[in-house]
Amino acid sequence: MGVFVLLPLLLPLTAVPIARLAERHLHPRVATRLLSALAAALAVCSTVCLGLLVVVGTVQLPGHPLPDAWAEREAPGTAPYEEAAGKGAVVALLAVAVSWSTAARRHRRVRRRAEDALAGVPVPDGEPTVVPDEAAYAYALPGVRTGSAAPRAWFGVGRAARQSVRGGISGGRIVVSTAMLACLDADERTALVAHERAHLAGYHHRYLLVVRFAARANPLLLPLRSAVAYTTERWADEEAARVTGERRVVARAIGKAALVSRGTPTPTLSGFAAPGPVPRRVAALLEPAPSAGRWPPVFTAVGLAAWAAAAGTLGSALSSANATVTLFLVLKAGPL
């Protein structure tokens, strides 16, 4: 395995350029999917690498799973500074496990609280749930079962907004406070609802969860987490602009909401005025709609960055696979 077993820990650096360039040069839907896939693959390889370092680096401890003869003769050359690397990998792997567990519990807790709070407000699928609250917020809450009772009235939104949210988001809710509705006019409310509907229809919470867990596995993936948080909002912005046909109305609604919004209950839920580069979102909506090309041209900055990230991910996968196969063959070859 040698030094190659360490490569998956460092190769996420190859994805940093595409994280920055994808925000500006790719369609947000393409950017979200590409960056999420890269983050997931690189995080898996990084975690596998840590696991292998733990096994190889602890061969001096009683009860290790490697053949004794191999541990004495071959282990020292398997990974650089295998003992120190193994001890460090144990700490790192435990930290990753604790971080994942904490993030998962927090996400479930916030979801459960939101579901409990909305349990007494039955509405048809896709109908916004209006919460009387002096704090301004609007967010998409996926996976909440809705009742069949008559919808709760939400005044001043109009028929177009109601029609824009029906269909395609069964099992989710759009939650909006009365304070948020009060700061928007009818057209802007339509844009808000279309934006949140896009979050539910596109399952944006899944992408946010993937990149958040990936960044907790390897801090070098933090730029991808930030980029996906931005591109999911831009994706929903573009869908809202397509539904309403008014890019400037969507931009104006985002600007107004950002001035008064308190954000979402947790970063893994999508919201209309989520924290982040709101001025960039507004500026993008004042320009023509981005091209929906699936892959950037090769001989451009974003194209080269995309291929560099793909090469880094492939290298990380090959290094992890090579180390895994080597260790498997060692375990299979010798007696325990």
C-alpha cells in the first residue's frame, strides 16, 4: 500500500477549484448533483483510508486481525510511520463517528419537533402551512405526512401560488410564517411558494445532508458543502423564475426576505432566504437564465477544474480499492 494509502485523505483538495467555479459557471442543478457526487465519493474513500490505517497501525496491539508473521515483517513498510498513523487514524475515525452521530441526532430532533408542531394543522399535500409568528421565515420540510382536512387559509397569496405548489411534492410541507407573508406582495409570495416547492420536488435536503456528512468525514470537503448550500438555493431560484416567468420578482422577493428572515431550523433544511451570498443570488436572477448543459466544455477553467476533480476522485477510489484488496489478500493468506 505504501504512501498511496494516504492519498484519499489529501485528494479532496482537487475538488476545491470546481467547488468555486461551479457556482458561477454551471447550471445550479448540474452543479448541485456534480458537487454532491464528488463529495460523497471522496468522503467514502477518505473514511476507508482511515479504517485501513487503523488496522495496519495497530498491529502491535494484542488481538489484531493481521497474521503475526506479516505484522512483524511487512507491516512496517505498508504505510509511512504506520504506528503513529494508526494511532492518529483511531482518533480521527472516532471523531468522524461522533460527528456523524451528533449531526444525525440533531437533524432527527429538529425534524421531529417540526413535525410535532405541525401535527395539528392538517392541509392537503403541497398547500403551504402558515404559522402565526412574528419571526419571518419560510422553509421546506420534507417527509411530513399531511392530513385530508380542509386547507388552512393563507390570505393574499392568490390562485397562481396555490396552483404552483400542487403536485410533485407529496409527503412534504412548505412552512411560512405570517411575518414573512406580511413583508411580501402577492407576486412575491407566489415566487416564495414556487421556490420552496422546488426544494421539495428536487429533494434538496438530501444533497445538503450528503455534503454535510462528507465535510464531517474530511474537512477538506468544506468548500463543497458551502457550494452545494448555495447551488441548491440557486436551483430553487431558477425554478421559481421559470414558474412565475418573472426573474426580477423572484430577485426582489429574495432581497426583501433576506432583510427580515431568521433562516431555517437546521442547515440541512432549505429555506427561501437561507444564510449565504444573497447578493450573488439576486445578481444572478437579474441576468439571463443559465444554460442547462450537462457537462462544461473541456478547454475552459470550469471544464479543466471538473476533470481535475474527476481525476482526483478516481485516484482516491483506486488508492482505496488497492489498499482494501491488499489487506484482504493478507488476511486471507496467513493464519491469524
